[in-house]
Amino acid sequence: VIHCFNKAIVSPLRTPSRSLSHISIPLAAAAFNLLSRSLNGSWLSSGVPDGWNSLGFWASIGLFISGWIGNIVHDEVLLNIRKEFPNYLCEWIEWTGFAFAASIASGWATPVYESPPWLFVLNEVATMLPRALNGHQWYHDKFKDYPKDRKAVIPLLL
């Protein structure tokens, strides 16, 4: 809920105006989020064991929080330099922490490939990684002073 409030309410109010996009873009985003959040919410509320008492659960919550804070920090950096670089790595860290915490809390009752939190992480990476790589290439093509050693998603790697 905290993540969604930040992304849906706080961030758009702070972001400078952008070029118009086709109505299908916000509608697809709304449909995806409605489906994803509904699946995760129903899965989490379906009765879970006491896994939330474990160290692994709280470490996963820490991973989620560090990704969320990183997301906010990098959003602020991007607002300040007014460039549209996506902040995907921290988003993935945040939701990986959530998926671990949800799995631990449920006692790993559902296989990863059937778990809504893990399917959400997989979907995020699958949809965001190509966008990050394409956007990164676009910056290299359009701006000759764009740093040649800057990576698209993962510092020093990718």
C-alpha cells in the first residue's frame, strides 16, 4: 500500500509534466495493477502459517524497505536532473523482498512459479528490462556526451 500510494499519488504530483500518451497506456497500467494487487492481496489473506515470526521474514521485509527507500531516493535524483531514466533495479529489489517475505510468511506453501508475489517480480523484470535497455541505447544514440560506461539497470554489469 505504501509503495502504491507513493507511485500513484505522490510521484505524479511531484513529476514535471510529460508528453501525452495514448489512453491505452494508463488503462493497461491500471488493469495490470488491479490484477496484480488483487492476486497478491487474496493470496496473502488466504491463511498463512506463523512464518512472519522468522528472521528470514524480517530480513525480507528489510530488503523490501531498502528497495523502496532506494526507489524514492533515485526518483528524487531523477527529478532533480529532470531526465527520464527509469529506476528499475530498486523496484526489483523492493518486490523481491516482498516476494521472499510473503513466501516465508506462508511457509513456502505455494511453489514459486504459482506464487503471485514471485510472478509479479518476474513480470516486472520481463517488462522493464527491455524498456531499460532500449531507453539506454536511445540515450547513447541521441546524446554523444552520454557516459559510455553507464549501465542500463545494474551498476557495473548491465
